[in-house]
Amino acid sequence: MSRSVLFDTETTGLDPLTGDRVIEIAAIELVNDLPTEKTFYALIDPERDIPMEASRIHGISNFHVEGKPKFADVVEAMLAFFGDAPLVAHNAPFDFGFLDAELARVGKPGLDAGRMIDTLVLAKQKFPGMPNSLDALCRRFEIDLSARTTHNALLDCKLLAEVYVELTGGRQRGLLLETEQGLAFAQYEREEGRTPRPIVVAPEILAAHAAFVARLKEPLWYAGGGL
């Protein structure tokens, strides 16, 4: 079983070196690159004003973070959720840079860059020269964007988890293993009114298969009933 963590941050601006701070952190657990129901979420008091231009992007204002915990209050829970797993993010150097700056403020080492998996890099390799923002990738993979009116870290994680599945090999919607039924964000309902179409094998194909299997010594998958 392979565990990784996909995460996203929202911030007061674009540069932690000029005083911008993290105001929202969301993360979801991935097992074998598929999301589970385990999540981490924190809305954080950045200890500074949130500029209006930033609020227009993510919808978070000074009012929303008033009285919320500071980064120092949530850092242990965040690091415990991250564990030692690979860390997946879209434009990952941005999120790593902000978290490293926050970790430095509380006297903790930064994240190991060797754990970084950047879905923007994966997207550029798969779709060179094309738009590869999260919105663009969701549209390309026909992932529902109707709930994304602003940049929300937890919603962005859920959308990116679906994008990540597609970038790392994809999965035909509706064909889920029984053990995947409980995984978050992996529920694809059957189309209403769809009629099953059984595959009918021609008699001559069945006869040829039976003749071939008959030449094998104790075939395990054959009980005398054809295909």
C-alpha cells in the first residue's frame, strides 16, 4: 500500500519573503494514488491584514480568520497528517515555499523537497504547450467545476485528486473495483436508463477455445464449461 498526501494552501499574497502568510491549509490522504476519506483542514489567522485583491481570489477576508488558530497552533497536527509521505500539489514550489516560511517562523525545518510531486510538471509533460491550470485540467478531463466559484483549498484538493488520477494513468469512470467503493470522490453513478449489453461469443469461438484448453494439462480456469 502506497500512501501520499495531496495538499493546497491559500495565502495573503504571492511572496512569503515579503511578509505574505498562509491563511488556509487543506490536505487529503491518497492510498495507491486514490483519495481516501481522511483529510486535514485549517483556517488560520495570518497575524496580518488580508488584501482585498487576495480576498477576491479565494473569498477569505479578515472577518473569516478572526479568532482562528495561528499557524503555530496547527503545525503539529499538519505535520502528523503529512507524516513521511510524498507530498502532491499543483505548482508545488509555491505551496512548499509558503509552508517552509511558516515552519521557519516556528523554529521547524522546512519540508524535504525530495518529497515533492508537482502536478503542474506532470500536466506540462502530458500536455506540452497547452493551458495547465487546475481549471483547464478539470475541463480537459470533464471534471465538474460548478462548485468552484473561488479558490477554496479543500475543494481544490478534491478537484486536484481527480486530476491526479487522470495524470497518473486514469481510470474509466464507472469501472470501480469493489474495494474502491468507499473511497472519497471516487463515486460515479450509473447513467439512468442505460441498458446492459451482454457480450455474446460465437459458437465456433467457444468450440475453438474448448479444443485449445483440452490440450492443456489440468488447466485451473477451466471447469468443462467453455469460456
